Amino acid sequence: MKISIAKTQNKALKASANIVLLPKSAFSKSAYAKVCKPFGFEGEGRFFIQQTHTLLVCLEAFEVDCIREAGANAIRYFKALPYENVYIHLQGKMDNERVYAFFLGALCGHYEHISYKTKKPSLRLKELILLDSKGELKDGELLLQKAQILSCNINDVRELINTIPQVATPKYLAKYAKQISKDIAHIECKILDEGDLEREKMGAFLAVNAASTNPPRLIHLSYKPKNAKKRIVLVGKGLTYDCGGLSLKPADYMVTMKADKSGGCAVMGIIKAIAQLGANIEVHAIVGAAENMIGGNAYKPDDVLYSREGKTIEVRNTDAEGRLVLADCLSYAQDLNPDILIDFATLTGACVVALGEYTSGIMGHNARLKEQFGKAAEKSGELMAELPFNRHIKKLIESKIADVCNVSTSRYGGAISAGLFLSEFIREEYKQKWLHIDIAGPAYVEKEWDINPSGASGAGVRAGVEFILSQAKA
């Protein structure tokens, strides 16, 4: 879908419609109040005025978050209508942040996962035109470019996450990553196969994939502009499917496990967006792509695994597998000598219990770094909250037979104990440079919410891009 900015409305577009956003507080004094009065509409929500082909959207607050969501909802409304071109009127304070929010919401709201439907809906809407008759906008073209790039990558990540597990295997993710390096200038791709993983001594990673007929892959994408100010390394959990292994999930909990690759998909989307935006910062994206299945050669509770860092891991639950893959990937990532190291993972149901479906958890040892990432997430529109590490929960992953246990001895604080498990594989010199982002809640929700469709949301992409851009400016 195309987006643009115009000074005047083009009367040649005969089939065009309008979207008008205004604060609810301004509705009663607007020209629309008289038109809507016979229908009992008093400024609550939205109303379609058929005579003028106008969708009126009244907002409780004319703020960025509300405008972003309104953009998504307005586009969803127009999917069932025959209009190809729609004019946007923001009847409140119009600045760069509000305009960018509307366009990003609209472009993300336009996405719908229909790949496997035999009868695909016809989407007529092709162009959104923002009217700026007063010339209030500055850097309008840059806003449009960023909204297009970011939304395109968010929607690509959503589609990849939604791709079914019989198609999206570790090899498929590796092929997808190679295509990124072909399509986007300055992105390089390196793939490690199972032989490479053995040579790297990634015993934890390999154990998780042992029972699968689909071999594992470690994906390494890199973007290295000249004279980059910093090096940021992103690590993503890429479990293309997770049945729980021998600690088998209940049937209901297996549904949606195609989304266990959300962290890996997100970091690929982030690096692609950063390269397209031309940010002057070096970025690496590491994806541990594996499949956790059952079989005669599956790893077992009571096994002890040898990680790349040299630490041994007692396995008490094979469904705590993502942290095992991440442990080896984080070890590999630290060899790149990052200034900042961030992992994204649908790691724990406990994080969803703690924060709900819509909020990701931020963990780490550096309070300032956590705060910086939280502010970037807030600016991007993603909901995130800090979960505190503490020494008492750390005691719960101690093992009597190995260096560390892959699950806690308590059911409580599971998101934090999982983060502390990962911390065991972060070298001392990188502990203050590392963040763990648990996106288990918002990564995949089977209903529309905010600017997100039913299914994959692309959680982590907006926040990750905004944080890296802020670091490039710092």
C-alpha cells in the first residue's frame, strides 16, 4: 500500500474516501456533530458518513499511541469497502510523531495472514494520502520512508512466524536469511550446519534438535557500515517447532508453537530494517534455528549437556529447550566482542503470567541499559516492563550434579529464573552489556489488538530498531 503527503485534495480521484481523526473533546464543536446527531453518534469511537464517504474517528486523547492504533483500525474498516484511495485528515495538532504513528499503524494494520486460504479476500485499498494543507510537516518524506521500511519488515516477520512448521524448518529459515543478504546491500550471511555446530562444541544446541528429522542451523547475518560507532549483536530463539520433547506438552499447548521462532524472526527483521535505514552502527543477528521433537535419540530429563562455554547443564525438563539453544548462541555472539548484546526469545509462559499477553519482559544486570531499552520500546509503541534479577531466585537453578540446572526448583518466578540461567553463560566482561527480552506474551496472540493482527505480531522489531537508532545517535 502506497502512502504520500499532499497539500490539496485531488478531485480527479472519484472513488476516494476520507478518514478524519479528531479529539473527542472537539467533536461537539465540529461540523460533524450536526451530521451525526440524527444517528445518535456523540463522538464515541467511529462513525461512517455515507454521503461524503467519510470515516470519522474520535479519540479519547490525540496522542501518539491512540493515533497509531486508530490508523490500524481505520484501515481494517476499509478492507470491506470498495475504495482504492483514501485521504487522511488529522484535525488536531499535526506533527512528525503523530503523522508517523498514523502511517505505521495503518501500514501494519493492513497486514492479514491469508497465505493458506483458498479464497483470498480482495483488498481494494491501494493508497493513503495525508492532507497537509497548512504545511505543518517537517521531513515528511523521511517519515514516510521510515514508516514504509519498518512496517514492511514487521509484516515480513509476521508472515515468517505465521509460516507453518511443515514448511518453516531450520533450513527454510537459513534460506530466508540468505535471500536477505542477496536482496539488501551491505548484509552478509553465514550459515553453520550440524557439522559446524559439532566443531563449535554446541552440545546444548545439538541436543535440543537431536530427535528431529530437520537438521539445525545457526544463522549469522551481519551489517557493517564504514566507521560504525558501535557493534550491537542480537540473538534470537529460532525454534521452528517445539512439542516439548520427551517432557511432552499437552495437546492444547502445542498449538501455536510455530511461533516459538518469533525471536529469531524478529532479529532478522531488525537487522534488515537497520540496513535499509542506513544507520551508522554495526549490527549482527544470530539465530539458533532448531526443532524440539521426540524420538529414540531425543535428549532426556537426567541428561547432562556440555555447552559451548564449557559449563555443564543438568536437564530436568526437555521443554525448557530455548534457553539451551540460546546458551550456545550467546556464547558464539560474545566472540564477536559486542558493545551491546541483546537476545529476544519467546522463552517462558511465566512471563505471560507475570505481565499479560501484551507486554514483554526486560531483564539484565545493567539498570541504565534496561532503562534505555525501555524508553526506546515506549517510543516505538511496544509495551515492556522490567523484571528484577535477585540472588534468591538464582539459587533455584543450582544443580547437585552439574554446573547449572535448566529449570528452577520452584514454579514461581519462572521468567526470572530463565533469564538467570542465560546469565550463567554471559562472561563477566559482558554482563553489563547484555539484555534479555522475553517476548512470549505479545509475540503471538490469536486475536486482533492494537496495531497487530490475529497471530504473529512481530514483537521486538519496533523496539529493537528504535533502540539501535538511538544508539547510533548517541
